[in-house]
Amino acid sequence: MAWLRRIKLFFAGKMSWLLIEGVAALNRVTVEGYEPVRELEQGDAPLIYVFWHRHILFVIHRFRGSGARPLISLSSDGDLVAAVARVFGMDPIRGSSSRGGARAFLEMARSIGRGRARVLITADGPRGPARRVKEGAAQLAARTGAWVVPIGWSATRRKVLEKSWDRFLVPLPFGRVRFAYGAPLRLEPDLSAEAMARAMARMTGELDALQRRLGDDPE
């Protein structure tokens, strides 16, 4: 029943909030590379934050209470992530390349057009392949002219879910978490196949370079 599922998602979101906030409180958290991004935020520049799917948990914590608009799939797993995002004060946009993608793309573009938008996108999508930028994120940035900001994190104490497609990361208590922003970039407005391939390669390179800087290269 729909109402029973809504109740389950509500309590799952609350429990997830307790777990994520509890782990964050029991870690020493540092933030790197934020100053250039802060200037863009204060200037009301439209921003698209991109990150690998394996980093969802601490990205949710970092953007708590910001009203950010994360793109989340319409799957059952996505329902849980969306519930958690709402508890953390975010406003999810639902859709993916396989379902609801066109509507979600338009909603993200409208949010960016209204200004002060903070759109969050898992660059390798909800299903992968892992660490390969999907076309949608690059296309949105190219069409809207928004700044693209790579983000990521590493933890000295963590659990890697080895059997998940993305080797999902779960931070553990009593360690250090480093959250980092990469240099903001803009993509060419040209949407030719060659330009899109260059944009996707550039975004992949920036995200991987950020992870190497953090000492968290899964390969």
C-alpha cells in the first residue's frame, strides 16, 4: 500500500539522518578548495556539482540544509535516497536516462535558469558504468552555461561495499574525512558529438584528479 510505503520511507529517512550525522560528528571533517566556489555562490552563479555515485553519503551531509536539488532516479532505491535528501533539507529532482529523464532535465534547466541553483548530479548515473561521466550532466552544463564543480571526499576509516557496482563508500567513526572541491569549470556551448566527447572526458579527468589528490583512487 502506498501509505505504508510512505511511512517506511519517512522512518528510513530519519534513521539515515541519525546515522550520517552521528558518523560525521565522530569524525574530524576538513573542507578543501571551497573559496573559489564560495565566491560563485555569493555571486548567485548557477552551479552544477558533479561527483561519483560512490560518494553519495557524505555529499548529502555536506549539502544539508542548503536547498540543493539532487538528481535522483525513480527506482525504489532512489525513493530511499530522495527521502534521506528531503530530511537533510534538499529538494530532489526525480529521473534518470532510463526513466523520466527528459522531464528531469527540463526541471534542472529551469532551476538553473532561475538563478541561485545548486544542482547535484552523480556523474556516472544511478547504474554506471562506474567513474564514466554520462552525457546528461555534460549536456546540462553546456546548454545552461552553469559552472561545473567537481566534488569528492575520502575517509581514513571507511567501509567499501566491494560487491556494489560503484564500490560504494561508507565513512566510519573516529577517523578523518576530507571533503574537497575541484576547480570550477565551464563547458563549450557547442553540442556536437566531438565537443560532447571532449566535455565528458574533461569532467571525468577532473573528478579522477580530485580523487587522486585526496588519496582515494579506487583503481
